[in-house]
Amino acid sequence: IAGITQAPTSQILAAGRRMTLRCTQDMRHNAMYWYRQDLGLGLRLIHYSNTAGTTGKGEVPDGYSVSRANTDDFPLTLASAVPSQTSVYFCASSPERNQPQHFGDGTRLSIL
Amino acid sequence: QKEVEQNSGPLSVPEGAIASLNCTYSDRGSQSFFWYRQYSGKSPELIMSIYSNGDKEDGRFTAQLNKASQYVSLLIRDSQPSDSATYLCAVPRDYGQNFVFGPGTRLSVLP
């Protein structure tokens, strides 16, 4: 079934550790996005990529990095996790930028 | 003024009634608008897109857009308990941040 796969589904991580959240899509979408969703704050864009080889900063990029080596994969890395990064992380994709997005099932991340 | 605003709710309606969800936006240059539904503990799913002034209907859902008033709404006719969810309004931008989501309105349809 075509769609977006995120891994892991959930993770508990010690502060200061490095963590990479994986996102893969098989729809050949050019644009991909990473969001975090926190209670009361809604969905906030962390980073985006409008096409393979390019990335851009969203609303809350600090502490996160991304890469887009190919069309399908868009990993999100926390270089040194902090408790404020505890959140639910959603990866999304769209055929082109500014078109309707399809979301993965999310990763629930807890930083202790 | 926030870029995309929605009433947080909860909005409670009886089963069979019309639920009206509203969204206002600040960027007059916005050209397209999307409504997503998010069930508790799940990811957002797209339910409606609208690009021009007026109404767009899809089954029990109607999206209404008024660019002059910078207002987009979602009507759900014959509301069902299965419609109980948070509804997110999203507005893409041509500059800066790629996409802006509103905070969402929580809808509760009472049997």
C-alpha cells in the first residue's frame, strides 16, 4: 500500500543522546515535511524539502537537522536530545510544494 | 494576529445536526486552503481542498471560501459520532514557512 512509513513508532530517549527519526515514502512525491505536534500548540513545521537535494527551515528548526539524499527518504536527526523535544513527530509529503500533504502515522518521542 | 486562527472548541453538536467550523487567515495572497481531520492519537488526513471563492461540496462536507473576508469554513451536514475529531485548517505560503496549520477545532458529535 502506497504511503509514508515512519520509524520508530515510539521511543524513550535519555537527554543528550543522538536520535534519527526515519521517514520513507513510495509515492514519488517531490516535497516532504517534518512537523512536531504538542498539546495546545498544534502542528509546527520543523524542516521541509521541496525536492531531493534541497532543504529549508520551518518554524521551529533549532536542535534538528534533516537531509534529502533521494526522493523517498527524509530523516530527521536530533543531535543532542533535550526534554523540550518530547513530542509527537509527523512526517508528511506532497506531490509538489504547497499541495495537499499526506501524513505518516507519527513517532511519539519522550526525552528524559 | 496569528496567521491562521480557529476556535479551539470543543464544539458540541447533536447527531444529525450541521457542524460549522471556521478559520480565518492573515495572508491576503493565500490561494489555496485545506481542511484536515485528526482523530485522537492518529495523524491528520486531508478531507477538503478549496481554491476559489464560493462553495465546494463533497458528500456531507462543504467548504466555503471568502477571500475578501479572509475566511474559510467547513460545514458537516448530518453529523455523525464518527465525525468527532479535531479539524485543522491549513494554508500554504509562497514565502518563508512552507505551510501554516491552524490550532484546530475539536468537534464532538453527541449521539
